[in-house]
Amino acid sequence: MSFLNSIALWGLLAISIPILIHLWNGKRGKTIAWAAMDFLTDAENRVSKGIKLENWLVLLLRILLICLLVFLLAQLFWLGNSGTKEKKIAHVLYGEKALWEEFRFEIQQAIERGELVILADNSTKEITSMEELFSLENVSNSNLQGTLDQLPEDLDSLILYLPNSNLALNSDFYSSPVLPSFQIGEASDGKLKTQKIKTKVNRIFALNEAGILDSVNVVEGENVTFDFSTKPISVLIQNPNGESQFIEAALSSITEVYGLDFQLTENLDSANLVFSNKAIGKLDPEKLYFFSNFINYPESDNQVIFVNSLDFDESELIRNGQLPELILEKFLRHIGVNRKSTPLNSNRIADRFLLKPKNSSPQKFNLNEWLMALLLGTLLIERYLAFKQRI
């Protein structure tokens, strides 16, 4: 047991008050006129020496009342067996064998201690041996948030193993049950190369370090990663006319500048981009969804939510002309077009991880309700006995 406000325990000194009152009442006595007093012998008429505590049960109840009141003010609670609870530690590995080899010793130690070791994008598979780990194929890290969502809420520590490349984290922010610490590899991930895009204007684009789509040169014979020169991007717009006109204007601006061709459709199944101001049942992970006038938090990386409507009156993105830039940025990230690889900075990536709200710990029990019930019961009994004995 422990107290949130231990300084209130000084109130226990008030226990001396009912004790002193009872001692004083026992000493003072009471004179009663009695006609036969003169017939008593001197021995019988002698004043009793010593002080007796009268009504000891009432005294104990009053002391108990003071103790209960002090415990209520001190916020008594019980921590259960938290002092002996074993710490829960999880290790989440980026899916590259070169990184696993670099941190082989740390991973091996974690497995031997019985700590949770899993791969990003494969959170249902716990790694129990190094042989099992290296028998697996490289996996992507596109759904790190999904892996974090599967972790136990009562984790004490989380360690993320990442290659030294900004391309390892493809979302601006992540929600985690506990703020992680990082093990960052010495070398950047060799697989994470800058993707190149070809559009119908016969130019090749790629994201630079600042995340801006820029024209680049391609070595002869080198293949581009994405070819949109002959393949239009299918778009479904379910927003009202007041919003759809601004969405179509934003798509036209992207086409004019970068040559990405967008084709409107009314078929949800064939659409690559979906704009809507109402909920859609089951979301396809292959599609990118833009929801306007929504207050929900995005549940996956392929959702973009605008709190306001996409019109001139309510949306600052529309008024500032930033909607085309945002749509293009989200689309490129969705299809896997990454910025130029740069080294990770531990302090900066730590700011991208937000702590999930937790339920109160089941090991901590507040006793205020029980103390209050006991206080009221004790007060009723004390008042009854005091009234009965007229004290």
C-alpha cells in the first residue's frame, strides 16, 4: 500500500483529541444529590483515586474515524504485486538481414532473456531463435504502425532496430504503446534506392532530399520504377459539387506541371484514388483514400483525413493553393516513391513517435470508495452509541 499525499498523514496526530477528551471527562466526574449520603462511612465516601477510561468502545470508534478521514485525504491505494512484476520488453526489427547481422549479439541476448522479438510487417510471428530469424526473407517496413498496434499495451520498454536511412520510416508520425529507443545501423539500407517516375511529358522525376518532385537524368538502359506515361490514374470523387470542383482543379494542376494523367471514374473497384465525404465500409489497402469533413483519426497509412470540407470557405489548403501539393505527396508516398536516402537523426525520429493513451493500470487499486463506505458506517455506529450513552 502507498499514499499519493503522504503529508496528510500528519493528521493522525489528531487521534490525541478524543483520548484527551475522554480522560478529562473521566477525571471531572459528576455530583449527584442523594439523601442517604450522610449514612455512608468515610471509606465509602472516599473519592476514587486514578483515572479510568469510560466508554472505551466509543473512544475506539472516534479514533478509527480520524484514521479513516486521514487515509482518505492521503489518497491510500494498493499497488498489488507491481513490485515483483517482470518487465516486458519488445524488440521490433526492420526487415533487412544486413541489419540483423549487425545487431546479432543484441538480438541473441534478447531471445535468451525471453523478451519479445518480432519483425515489422510480421508482428504475429515471434522470433525464438537466430536460425529462425535468418531463415526468413526480407520484408518491407511499410506497415510499421500496424506492428506497433499489435504490441501489448503494458510494455515497459520498446527497442526499434532501423537502418541508417530516412527511407526506413515512411510516415510522419507513429503511435506507440511506449516511447521507443533506437538501434540504428551503421550503413544505410542498400535496397532503399530512389524511385524514378516517367510521365506522359516524357520526363523522369524523382523526389529530392527536401521531398520535392524534381526532374532527373536516367542512365541509358536504366529502367524507371513507375511508368505513368501511358497509364492514367483512376480517380473516384464522391464529394458534393462544392468540393469536387476544387479537387478536379487540383488534379488538373498536377497534370499540367508533372504530366501525371488522372481519369475520373464512377467505379469504386477500379479507382486508385478515392475522394469522399462519407464513410466507406472496408478499405482496400491498394487504394488511397481522402476523406473530407471527418473527425476520426486515420486508422491506416492509406487514409488522409481533412477535418473541414474541401471548399474555399472552410479549407485553408484550398485558399492557399496547397491541395495539389498535398495530394501528390500522399499519392507518391502511397505507391512507394521515397525521398533521397539520408542518414537518420535519433532526436528527430524520436519526435515522430507519439505515446498511445493507456487504460489505468489493473495493478493499481484506489481504496477511496472502500474507505468512504467504512467511514460512514463507523460514523453511524459511533453516533448511535454516543446518543445512547449520552456522551
